[in-house]
Amino acid sequence: MVSLRENVVLTESSDGSGVLLDEKDGAYWQLNYTGFSALKQILEGVPESEIAKSLIRPNVDMTEVLQDIGALKEQLFENGLLVNR
């Protein structure tokens, strides 16, 4: 299970996208609708295969969606925004 690091806040925008704000240093990251939706589910502990199913669209390969979810998690860990609980 993962969570946001202390002092990191996730906020939803009116259009369904989101923003991660690091209150410690003021840095922020914008997430499009898909990234925001994936991150919310990651934080809820939803398995990546289920997240991919919820995000899949016609003419999009499931493998590609799973890779994108993995890449999102990797980037968030690398930037210190996500931590393992």
C-alpha cells in the first residue's frame, strides 16, 4: 500500500484533473483527468489491473495502460511524492 508523503496534498480541479502540492517547498504537479483518476485509485489500494480496466478506452491497448500506470507511480516515487506504508 502506498500513500502521499507527509506535506503533500492532492486536490481535484473542477474539470476532473488534479494537482499535487508539496506544501514543504511549494512545488506542484498537474495531473490530467486520467492521471488524477489513476492516482486516487492507487491511493485507495485498487490493483493496477482494475485501475487499467476503469481507464481503458476503445483502440487503447491494456498493456499500454498498465505501463502508463506503472510509469506514473514510478515518477511519483522518484519525486518523493509517494511513500510505501
